[in-house]
Amino acid sequence: IYKTIEATEKSLMEFINTKNSDVSDLFKDLNLPQNTSKGTRKEIEDYYVEKFKQYTLSSNLISRLQARHDIMQKALGATPPGCSAEDKNLIRRPIKPKQIGRAPILGRPRLFGGKLLDYIQVTQQPIPLIISSCVSAINRLGLHNQGIFRVPGAQVDINQFKEAFEKGEDPLVNITGRDMNSVAGVLKLYFRELKEPLFSRDMFDSFISCINNVFRGLRQLVAL
């Protein structure tokens, strides 16, 4: 492409530098075909511009591919050519998102995301604090709240309650009726994150059988 551009540029410069002092065309019949030099020059100009555009795009493509290659190397942690091992350590690693809450107390199983039976055995609590505290608060202040388990609470409050319960503290001691949706939200979150469901998979068929027996007994009572 570069050689073609050079040849086209040379031809174009010849057209530009040519001295046209011939005025014989002014004395000829106007019906004769006109000189086509202007059309030829226009074609050469268009051809030159098109070739120069192709050359610019192809040259820029190499630079763009090289820049993309360098970015991918940094993202993957690879050492670019000419880069020492010490320079490699300077490449920033992706920052892990900060987790909300703190790690549980050493020796105590996790409350959120753990097993209910393991937590009860270690803490010697027949009912985990989060269940008794949330149920008590809802029973005292939240029974008249419409849609208490349907309307979501404030996520900031729910995260704060979760962190406190995970550390073994009771954040609902001085709770008010305005926070009932957040109390219901942290209780739902606890049951949802249990490693094993409250109604275990092993006992699921037995639970369903009991429900069917209750419905069967109710139908028999209604028939009487």
C-alpha cells in the first residue's frame, strides 16, 4: 500500500506542477470534446485519499492490537517481555469485595449459613438467640404491621442485625415498632441461609404425610 501511495502521489504532483500555457482550446469549436485532464486529476486525488485511508487504518490496527495484548497480560498477571520478576509483583491484582459482617467467634459454628443442630450443640441454646429475640420483638410490636413479612426492611439495618447476632449479641433489646420489617427481614434471611432447611430433606416425606393425615381427619370430621 505504501508503494502505491508513493506512485499515486508522484502522479498527482506532476499534474499540479505542469504549466498549462496552451490557449488553443479557446479558439476551437465549442462542440469539440473538452480536455479530460481535470477528470483524470480528480480520479487520482480520490484514489490517493482512499489508499492513504487504508494505510492509516492498517497501521493503527497494529498499535491497537498491541495495546489490547498488554492489557490482557496485566489482567492475567503475566510478565510482559522485558519485565523483571520484581516488576511483575507491582501489577495490581483484582481487589476482592469486602464482606459484610465479621467472622464468627473462634470455636463457635456460623449462625448464618451454618447448621442449626451444630449451633445448638455448641452453644447449648435450645433455641438460637436470633429466633427467640426476633419472634419476641414481632410478638410485642409487630403484630399490627400490615405485610410485616412481605414488605422488605432496610438493608442497612438487616446487615447490622445480622452482624450482631453472628457475634452472639442481641441488637433488638431497644427495638422500636418502626424497625419491624427489618426484624422480619433478618429472620427470613437466617432461615433462607441455613445449610440444611428447617424442614430437612430426610423428613420431608414424613411432614407431607402428616399434613395429608390432618386433612383426611378434617374431612372425616366435616362429614360427621
